[in-house]
Amino acid sequence: MISSRVIEWIIQQAVDRGEFENLPGEGKPLKLDPINSYLSKEQVIMNKMLKDSGLLPIEILIRKEIDDIEQKLEDSKNVSEQNVLKAKLKELEIKYDIQVEARRNFFDN
């Protein structure tokens, strides 16, 4: 096993050679994903794999759609349009709850 001193020495050698200079994103804050303490380690890994491959879990897609409908509902002045949006919102919220519960059950078993 490599000791931490050896690792520090290797890193210092790379710094001395300038290998950490002019890297993409230098001087910019790191873009860290928020940590959701309700997710298991497996869920975090799966979500990262999906994100890295350009895919999103179905409940995230539904959540985005819910957010869009809520915004449209807030902006709408038409009562009949509001009623249609409210019905669609209820349907999406049920789908969202089903997907979240399905994912929980999958990881709990």
C-alpha cells in the first residue's frame, strides 16, 4: 500500500513540473452536485451514471414537467386553461409518486 507521504511527494513533483497549470476550469469554482441524504449509495452511483450518459431518471423528467406546468398555471389568466393545467398537474404528481415509490422499493429489496 502506498503511504500518504509518497502520494504527497508525487503530487508535489507534478506541481513542481507545472502539470497543474492552465487546466480547464482553473480559477473557477467547482461544480459539485448537491448531496441528497435520502438517497442510498447505490442510488447516488446510478444517478451519476445516468447523468454522465446524458440520461435522467423518469421521476426527474416528470418533476421537470411538473415544474413547467406549475409555472404555466401561475402565468395563466384563462380559467379553462387553468383547469386543464390543474388536471394535468394532478396526473403528473401521481405518476411522480409512483416512480419514486418504485425506485425506493427496487433499492430496498
